[in-house]
Amino acid sequence: MISPLFDDRNHQKFHIAIVGGQEARDVARMNIEGSGFEIQLYSIIYEQKLAEIGGHFGPVHTIDFSPDGFAFATGSEDGYVHYHQLPPEYFTKKFE
């Protein structure tokens, strides 16, 4: 999902949030670390990972930014919806 701040004059961010993950049963059987249930924030221009946000125990199936781009929500196979508010530093830091 592309950030709605893509064309914002004050806080322009060329960022995308990526979600997904492997089946929870496969993680349990294989006993491996790095389940892939994290939300990843990437720079579209520089093609680099900016952040990795955990919290779900199951593949993340849905994500949506708030209209102002200051927060987003995720929904997962674990049955939970998580609300993520971006920290103030996100809007003042230059990602280069």
C-alpha cells in the first residue's frame, strides 16, 4: 500500500508498506525464526527497507493508511486488527 503522503506538500514520503507472511502452521512445524508476519516500510525511490514492525502472529492480509497518512491499521489471520501510529520523527527525518 502506497502512503497517502506520496503527494503531500508538507510531509511528502515516497514510501510503501508491504505485508504478508507464511502460514502459521508452517512456522510452528519448522520452529524457525523470522515468521514473515512483520509489516515492512520501504522507500520507493531508494528501494531500501526503512522499518520493520511486528506484532501479529499470522499472515497479515490487509493494511490501510489513515487518510492523513499519520497512522495505519493491519488485519491478520491471528484474528486481530492492530492500529499503528507513526512516530513524530517519521515526519521530520529525511530518508536518503
